[in-house]
Amino acid sequence: MLCMAGRKSAVERAVEAGFDISLIETSLGYSYDQRALQHQTALELALEMEHAGRKLRDSAQPTDRKTLRR
């Protein structure tokens, strides 16, 4: 599909460059509420992972600087 004056759309150029736009197309098929729910779920997962990382860092034993200078 060519746009006006024979120019390719951004989607066509992205596909030619090797981008997989199937996830975008699938997501656009969802309702607003479905997309918002997916976003919220992903955000909650990211925040949970961030919390777990902080908990691990806080519980880690401090490293003696002398042992790092070998």
C-alpha cells in the first residue's frame, strides 16, 4: 500500500526495516479497557521486581574494598 505520491507509510517502512509490528496490530485490536488492564498488570510486575531488587540489595553483605583490589 502506497500513500499519496507513491510514498510509503511509516508502517511499511518499519516492516521493510525488519520491525515486527504484529504485537502493535494485536494490541490495537483490544478495547481500551483491555489495553489499560494489560498496562496495569505490566506496571505492577515491574514495581514488584523493583521492590524485590531493592530488598536483595539491602540484605546483601557489604563488600570489603580490600578484597576488590586484587
